[in-house]
Amino acid sequence: MVFFRIIFSKNTIDKALEKKFILALQNINSPIDYIIPTCSPFESINAALKFKERKDVEIIPFIFDLFAENNNLNRCTFNKRLKKKANMRLERKMLEHSKCIFYVSNWTDYLNENFSEFLTKSIEVEHPLLIKKNECINKSYDENIHIVYTGILDEKIRNPEFALELLIQMSKDIVGDFYSFGSGNIFVEKQSNKFPEKVISHGKVTSVEASKARLMGNILLSIGNKNVTQIPSKTFEYISTGKAILHIAENSSDPTIKLLDKYPAKMIVIKNEFYDIGEIEKFIRKNQFTDIPFDSILKMYYFAYPPYICEKMKSQLTV
């Protein structure tokens, strides 16, 4: 139903969802000075702007995923082209009526190319997910080298088939642990049934269990999105651990490649490009006990540290 509502509307806005956000704002009894909506979904920003038309409030959007240029959101190329101008008008309205905006790196080029006149009120940060690990984990894995993946797998957007193919080619003491769910998890289950000692499917777990799994693993497996307009937030969860990261990219435009550029313990393998399984194993064995101090990580990725972003945001709150 949502699909058809969006397809036949003049822009890529789910009006029903937007109304729910507006109603939620109207049901707040305390006075509101600032609204900090996020994108995605863009409906939250639209709702905040409509609320502002009736109330004296300031809007400070925090934008993550692209909107007008979002391939997944717009369903198909034709729909994206058809509604691009209308969606860009909504983006312009957001910029015009906001006190300022916070944005992450996948918006940088887009803002420069299309809305450069608003750069003075635009503040670049990152996903506020760089958090110092504070759990004491006793390893419960065996003597094998465990490559851990945590998160969603999607058959069309984040497909694990190539990563599984690489894993199966490696020596028998290199094991893959998948704490995953989603339509792409069917490929993990298939290989787990076929190679039960090589691919271990743990299924969907809580965020606490996923955090423990990352700390217990030797190497963290990252799988890039086909949609290169999105930066997986999990990258910062991985970086926070200080462990080595093996990133499987769909193509060379994957934004995670640039994000990991300064990270000292990473290896990038690009699908459909030449790779040497021996070199991948060499990286894994060399970095299986990597533990980069958080202070070093913080110097490299301070712009994703929640206290840093909070201070930036507090500087804009002048009631």
C-alpha cells in the first residue's frame, strides 16, 4: 500500500507517516523550543516544518541518507527522475526554514553541487556511533580464527554471496560467524548447512549480543551496500572496537572505502576485481589480535564521537 501511495504521489513522501509525526508533536504537552528531526525518514523533517508553520519553534535537522538522490527510497530509476525536482524543492524548503543542519559525508558533494548558498548554515559531522568499548569480554570461541559479521543482510542491497564465497576458499581454521537477519540471510543459512564447520549462522540477536560478538571475534567482516549513496552506520560500530576490518565492496564507489582510508587495520576487497585469496588470509592472520587503542581511534574519527557532536549541537541552541 505504501509503495503505491508513493508511486502515485507528486513526491516521495508517505503522507500517512508524515501525519503520524505531526500528531506526535501536537500531543506533546510541554513547550517545544527546538525540533531535531532526522532523515531518513524525510517525513519527520516535513512534519517538523509544518508544525513550525503554527508554532514558534526552531528546526535543526540531522540528515543521514540522501533523499532526492536515494535510489532505494525512490523505488525505480524512472520514479526517481520523475520526482527529483519536487523532492529537491522539499530539500530546499528544509534548508531555507532550518536554523542550521547537521549532515554526514554522503551529503557533502550533493550540498556543494545543489545548495551551496546554504553551506554557511550546514555543519558536517558523522553518525554519532563512535563509543569506547567498556565491556570485559572473555573469549568463548575456540582456537580457530573467527571472522564476525553483525547486522542486516539484504538480497538486493547488501548481498553476502561474494563474502561467503571468499570465506569458503580460505583455510579450514578461518571460520565465519554471522549474527544476521534479513532476506540475504538465506545465503548464510544455505552455506551453513553445506559447510557447518566453516559458516556459523547465529541468526538475529539483540544489540547487546551483537556488541559482545564483535568484541569476541578476531576480524570483523563488513559488506558494502549496492546503493553507494548510503554509509552503513555499522562501520562506526566496527571502528569503535579497534579490531581489524575486512571490507567487501560492491564497487570502487563504495563510500565505506573512503571512510576506512585512515583506519590502520583494514583490507578492502572489491567484487568483480582481481583478488588474491592468499593475501586476504595473510591479512587475517597478521591482524587477528589487533586491538587499536580508543584514544588513537578518537583522534582519527573525532567527528563521529557523540560528545563532540553534542557540543556542536549545544552551540546552536540559543534559547
